[in-house]
Amino acid sequence: MSAAQTLSASPQLLLFTRLLTTKDIRMDLGSLQTVVANSAYISARGSFDGSANLQMTRDKKYRAKLKLPHITQSETLKEQIDLAFDSICVKQPIGKKLFQQYLDSVAEYKPANELWKAIEVYDTAEDEDRLEKARNIISKFLESGAELFCGYLEEKSILRVKEDCENVREDLFRECKESTMKFLKEDSPFEHYKESMYFMRFLQWKWLEAQPIGEDWFLEFRVLGKGGFGEVSACQMKATGKLYACKKLNKKRLKKRNGNQVRWNRLKQTNCCGK
């Protein structure tokens, strides 16, 4: 968004400009730029709080670059990325989501998938809520007559959970989760997943993830804060219209100060633009 577009889009700034003209008040360029930057920032926040039409804040050219590629473009990634079970089905959020969607689509694997998700909910629940969740897991997945009974679980593991249920230990379902992961990894679910369209969609996402994004993808607004090594500015991604805080570090200044190790580590971990 240019300064002219911002000014024309803001009635308040138009009135302010007229006052400057009629009263012959002189304003230095830095102050005017601050006013324009603040106005643009407030306008951009509409995409964040829902008060603006999100479609109006997206750039069609950059939005088109976020489209998933054709399957044939991403198939070659099979030989380039780590296809270990833990890597693509557990540690990576998009990989985990697509794997679980595949499991839900196959009736035979659905009980294991539902148990996996239920145990994760139990593990992150507050202490006072765990007893009820533990009882639900036992009734839904560990009773032989249950619709979602997980027959691959060892009987001794099920008995231990039932005996310890009232204690609601943090690792109450540890053995059950390990058995579930082993079943999904070493039996047919994982191999069948890699032959499915869900896995091909995962490769498409990995291809898109590898595409470069530069400074031109963002609109920079006002400076939110300054420090000894750089500054933080508000910025908006052109493709999505979402607001972010962009941290820019001055590499020359870092080197002059003997490359402070803490900030160098932060520089490596943060997507930022160096001067």
C-alpha cells in the first residue's frame, strides 16, 4: 500500500491534510511518515481483528504462489526427504494431520487412531479432569465388547491401566500409546498410507514448504520497538493478509560487538532480514 493510497483511503487524514493547508502549518517529513505508517497499520489490523474484508488485503499474484503443485511435481521428493515414521507421521504437524485423516478413512485403523488422539488429550489435561477422561478411554477402547476396542493391545497392559485408573498417573497410558505407535508403524497402516493420496498431499505440502519467500512477500508498517541490535516492525503478508511482527537484526553491528553468541543463536532461529 503506497502513501498516496493510504491517504486517499482515510477520511481522517484528508481532513488533517486540509487543516495543514488552510492554516499553513508546517510538518516535518518524518512526522508525516509516522502518521501515514500508523494509519496504514490501523487499516491492516482490520484483517487481524475481523473488521476488514480479508479478500481485500490479499495480493492475487502472491496468493497464487501458495497453491499446491501438481502431483507430478512433488513425486520426486520421495527420494529427497526423510520418510521415517516418526518424522512424517508424528513430529511434523501437517504430516501427522494427514496420516490421522487417512487412518480415519479406514475402518480397520480407526480405533487405533482414536485411541492415539484420546491419550494425547489425557496427557495434556488438568489433574482434576484426568479421571473422567481415563474412564472414557477404558470404556471406549479397552473393553473387549466396545465398538472401538483395540485388539492389538496386550492384556497385561490393559489390566495395569484398569488397576491404576483411580491414581490418574501422568504415564497411565504409556504402554498403550507405545503399542499403538508400534501397530501403526510396523504393521500395514504406515505402508498403506505411503501408497495413498493422503501421502501424495503431504508431498505437495513439502514441495510448497520448500519454496523461497523473500522481503517482497511482506508490506512493512510502523516500527514497534528498537533495541541495541535492530528493530521490530509490524508487517503484513501479501498472500494471506495476516499481520506479523518482523524482527530485523543489523549483522554489521552484531559483528562489531564480537558477535554476541546469544543473539547469533536467535538470528539463526528467527526468520529475519539483515541489513
